[in-house]
Amino acid sequence: QVQLVESGGGSVQPGGSLRLSCAASGMDFSFYEMAWYRQVPGKQRELVASIDTGGGTHYVDSVRGRFTISRDNAQNTVYLRMNSLEPEDTAVYYCKASYFSNHHWGQGTQVTVSS
């Protein structure tokens, strides 16, 4: 049974930082591409960052230079470090694991950036 358990969400002021974690179990973690998505009410889910099995990364333009995705295969965990947070970053953040046609999602964790 594949399970993705997220943690690290919360409420911060603009300019603050958070680190999200997604711990995976029930799968061969090192074979999966990992990604972080986010979604706000009334909008489609948006890819924020991804990291492939070789460590190659992708970022949406709006977070490039502020966010860093990383993975620790020994801990079966993917991270998203978020610096210089802006109100526009407020969303529910979801972890996704992908291996060809197999996709698994975490439960989502709320990130709120406000004064």
C-alpha cells in the first residue's frame, strides 16, 4: 500500500520560510519521480517543482530561486524548502509520486502567507 505523508505546512508572514516534507512508504522510492503541486480554491492544481530519479529538478517560473526541491532516497522523503514566501504562495500543497502510469498523491498540507 503506497502512502505519502506530508508535514511542515503552516502560517507564516511574507518573507518567511517553511520546509515541507513528504515521507513515502510502500513503494520503491528511488524509482519514482517526485513532485510538489499546489492548489487554491477555484483554480487548477499547479506543478510547483519536480525532481527526477537522477536528481534533475524543474520549477515553475514563479518560485524559481525561492524554492528548492530535494530528495533523500535513504529516508524515502522528498522536501520542498520555501524561502521568501509571498501571499501568492498561499495554497494547499500536495506531494506526488510518479512511475510511468502509476501516480500517488499525498493528502495535502495548507500553507498560508499573510500579514
